[in-house]
Amino acid sequence: MELRHLRYFVGVAEALSFTRAAEKLHTAQPSLSRQIKDLEHELGVRLLNRTKRHVTLTDEGRSFLVDAKRVLALAAETVESVRRLSCGETRALNVGYVSNLFYDLLPKTLASFHQSFPTVSVNLFDLSCGEQFRALEDGKLDLGFVGLHEPIARRGLEFRAVVSYKTVAALPKGNPLAGKATVELKALASGFFIGMSEASYPGYRDWLTKTCRRVAFTPRVLQDVDLERTMIHAVAAGLGVALVPEQLKKLEHENVVFRPLHPTVATEGCVAWRSANPSAALQAYVHIVEQVGRSMR
């Protein structure tokens, strides 16, 4: 299924006419009809009732119309956000974040910022830590929620550690340790680990190694992945275990359990920005992030 299928369906559903929809969409009516049939075939349901005189929506079609419009609106918003990021607009504050890691902190800071600076718009970009670093260095982001401080310092960026999260072990349900209420970190020494790639999450491998060496072993990493959900799927498949911030527990999987560690391990959350950025809105937002972070500790 492609976005054009959704656009064609919405066009016909709103016009209730293949002829009028084809004219509005600047396409041939036979092609439009074929695209709608392909969509129905892929979904396995009839979306439209057709006669020689009338076109009406089925119950499934009315339901699908709502979702199709929402998907098209989101696609348009995403395209516009990328264009703004590419142009490096300075009229607003461009903020990068990792959705699975900062979903609790980010909304609170944005609400507080909007109360104090209602005329300053904020453009949000869901990016990996590595992508945020590149966008910061290119001047396309004003601030990034990027996690660990070591890779920030290596790039010469300004940063603040704003929050600290508990680290948990992600284990396949079949692992003998999955039945324990708390997992001894050293008990993971004999197995393999799933890590995060340096390209997506700079510094994760170093952090993992230092964490495990606290209890006198070096982790054996079987595979590095780019996405948090891919990490959880790899754990579910029994390829290894993973150490993750506790927020990732929301990426639940029927074959994965999350257990607290002993000794306790913390994962820091930092924000970063270029020191040469003169934006007053940026400095105000950094202050708000620090305040909100302190209130959550």
C-alpha cells in the first residue's frame, strides 16, 4: 500500500464519484478505478459500493476514510518538518529527541516552555542520537536529547545532564534468570549481549563495557542494532540479553521480560547544543529542561 492509494481513495470517498475525483486528482478514471480495486484487494474488504449512477461508502470504507485522512495529514506534516530541518530555519526552536527514551521528560518541558514563550514555535524531530549529533553539527538542530555525555564531549558540544534513569535487564522468557525478581549483573557474564550501534547510539558500547567491568567481566556482544525495537526483537528471539533504560519497558514483547539489576545501574540523559548558537529561545529552553529534570529525580 502506498500513499497514492490513500489519496485516491479519499478523493473518491469525498466526491462519491469516480469522474469528479479523477478530474480533481488529475488522473484517468480507469486508472483511478484500478487503484481503488487494488487497495480493496490488499485490504481484503470492500470500501465502496458502486452502481452506474451512485458511489457510496461501506461501513468499512467510512472507518477507513478516517484513518486514511489521518495518515495523509501525518505524512504532510512529516514532509514539512523535514523541509524545515533541511533549511535550518531560525524562526523556531528545532529540537531532536529519541521518542522511546524521553517520552516522559519532553512533554513537560514543552508545556512549560510554551507557557513562558507562547510566540516561539518548536519543531520536533524524532531522530536517533547519532542523527541528532550530525544535525547539531550541521546547524539544523538547536538542541538534542542525546543521552550519554561522553560522545557529546568528544564533539565539543555544550551539554547538561538533566535526568538519570534506572537500567534494567531485558531477558528472553526462556532465560533461567527471567524468573528472578532482581538480576545480579554478574550473572549475565556467561551469555551474549545485544548492543546498540555506534552510528545510531554513540557511546553505548563503551558504556556497556564499563558497566559490566564494574562486576569484573567484559560483555560479549553478539550483535549491534540501530533501533530499540530491533534490540527487543533480538532478545525475544533468544539471541542475547540487553541492558536498557527502564523506559524501554513500554516496548513490551510477549517473549521478553524486564528485571531490575543489582547493583543498581543508572543511565544518564543529557541535552546537547552548539556553543556558538546565539538563540535566546535555546538558552531559555535549556534552563527549563534542567528545572523539569531536577523535579523528576
